[in-house]
Amino acid sequence: MTPLSLARSLTRSFVKAMPWCILVHHHLAQGGCGWLELSATSPCLRRSGARLRRGKCTEMGSNPTGTATAQKTPASAGAFFIAEGDAVVLQDVVMETALAAVATRPGAAHLVTRVEPVLLPPRAPGSVRLRMLAAPINPSDLITIAGTYSRTVFPFRPGFEGVGEVVEADGDAGLRLGSRVVPVRSAGSWSSVRDVAVGDCIAVPADIPLDQAATSFVNPLTAITAVEQFVTDRRPVVVTAASSTIADHFAALLAEVGAPAVGVVRSSRSRVRRPELWSAIVPSDAEDWRIRLGSAAADAQVVFDAVGGDHAAVVMETLARAKLLVSYGLLSGEPIDTTRLRPRVALRFLHLRALVHDGDPTLLRRRFDRAFALIRGGVLHTDIASTVPLCDITTALEHGGRGGGKTLLRVSGPTVRCSRGR
């Protein structure tokens, strides 16, 4: 059996009839090129079996009418159009295909991130294969893509948060096929399919809506952890970037423990999601904002800061009694100027990375249980401004989040279609 006929036979047995196609490059043992269109329901190319051209290597594409066109490609490459989720053969190993967002280098996310077809090796024992359903775009994703953290290696597959469906697992994994999980510990959720260690999967209760499941990790667990660790009395707590989703989470959790929340926003045009949760909102573009902040939070000892840079230092200078600055984000892209902090001020950094990688797994799951309970009860809620197919990642990154909520990537499913060059 030739490599091409073997690929056709195996792929047909693995086909999952997705309504869109992607381009996959691989090498054929005997050279040449081939084109496979294997899903009868796929509109991106008409179904006509397989074609192989020897000698000159050609890449078969499609136009809106479904007729094939050809372009020359390097003679060593094979080019196959197949449905996402199908299988191909690469050096006698059956591999599924997927789409993944990839940041090719540090920079502005919409300029350096693109969606690429990838081959998935066979799932390793102890891991779970997930069909990702939805994933939000978070500031932490954008900051990482920008190259803020020296530990980030490029090319980089972004997406620290998302929800996926179990499509393959070991019999003793303890996860049902078709159940939903939140993967933790690693990025890569802006992918249609990904493999995750079974211990890094948090089961999602069936009654949690998809959009809230997809956003149940980064913001809820950060806010829950911060309030549990650092709020010990009912004095006011100051929260910067108060118009953000996580700030709304902070305000809700502070209300539960009876501590007034005082928010600082960038502009008088900024709006918080639930004004009733805040004892005061202070816009930092007002001339007297420091006076107003000092009055509203005179007794505050704790500040939760997501901005960093000079802003955090000025807030601490304004609050004479504040003793603890908890930094959990870096929206300004600049580190906090510690030289401007009073000697009595303690600076603490709160990052989920430490909780997830170095913390107690039982504690992590307990906090997820609490997050799901708070989501179920409406205490925590993430507004979704727009839902965008993964293939429109550039548009999502450039314009997302401007409608007062998160941009949610619809990573896979019948509504997701990709064309070449996306």
C-alpha cells in the first residue's frame, strides 16, 4: 500500500466531519504531493477523493465555488487539505490535526499571533485529549505575548484559560468522555485540540454555563486567593483598575466579608460593572483624585493593584495608613517603583503560577469548588462583550474587550470556520 493510499484509508476511519478545512504540510515517503478532501459535509472543498502529483509539488487550494486551484510549493513538501480532527500518517505514525494560535515573536498580540495547523502526536499515557470549546483573551495573555516575562519562549502558544471537552483518556483517568474540564498549569488553550496531564484537569459541574466555565480560573481564583490571604478585618480595601472584571470579583468578595471596596479607575468615563458593590469610585484623571482617595480610604491598610508602574506607587503615597501592597498584574507594562514605597509598606506578589505549580493541589481544587459555587450563586460573573471564532484571532486581539467585557474565542465547533491565511 502506498503512503497516500494508507493515509486515505486511515484518515477515513478517523474522520470527524467538521464543516471546515485546514491545510497540513507533511512529507511523503516517496516524494510528491497530494490532496485529500475527506469530509462529505465540508463546504470548503468539493469531495473528490485524493489526488497525487509526482515530480512538481503542488499545493491544492480552493475558491468559493469549491473547484481546485494549484500553486507551486517546495518539491520536498506534501500538502493535504483535510478536515480538522481527521488523521494523517507521518512516517507511519497516525496523527490527528488541530488548529492553534501561535505567537511567533514578542510584540503586540494582533501583529505577531496567527492561527496555524498543527499535527498532534498520539496521546501519551496519563494525559487527556481535550477538544477546546472556548477560551477568553486575558490581559495576562497579552502581556506574556508582549515579551514582558523573560521565561516565555517563542514561538509561544497562548491561552492560559479555557474549557475543553474530554475526547480521549485512559480508562482510570476518572474523567468521562464528553465531560468538561478546565486545564491548568500551562498555556495553549487557544487551540482546537490539546493534550493535558490528567492531574492538571479540573472537572466543571454540568450546571455551569460555557462562558462562565471558560472564565472560571484566572480571575476568580486570583480574587478568592487574595481576599482569603490578605483581608483580615473590615477596614476599607483599595482596588486599582476597578472597571476590570477581576476588580468586580474583588468587590463582590469584599462585600461578603464586610470590607468596603474603594476603587480607582483610569478615567471619569470608566464604568464599574456593579456600582452598588463599591463604597467609592475615584477617577485618577480628576485633579483632586488623591484627596478624594485619601478621604474615602483613610483607614485602608491593603491595596490590590493590577497596574504597577508609577500608578501603584502614587496610590500608596496617598494612603498614609496603608501597609500592604498586593501586586497581581502589570497592566502598565512597568514594574512598581519600589524606591517610592514607604519603609513600612510590604510588597507582595500574587500570581496564580505559584498557587498552581507550587501550591497544595487540594487547596487548588477547593478554591475551584468555591469559584463554581460563587458563579452558580451569581456572586461572581464574567460579562462577555463578544464571541469570536478562533480563526478571527487578529480581529479579536486588535478590537476585543472594548464593549465592557471579555472577548471569548469560540475555539472549536460547528460555528468555527477557517480559510487559508487566517
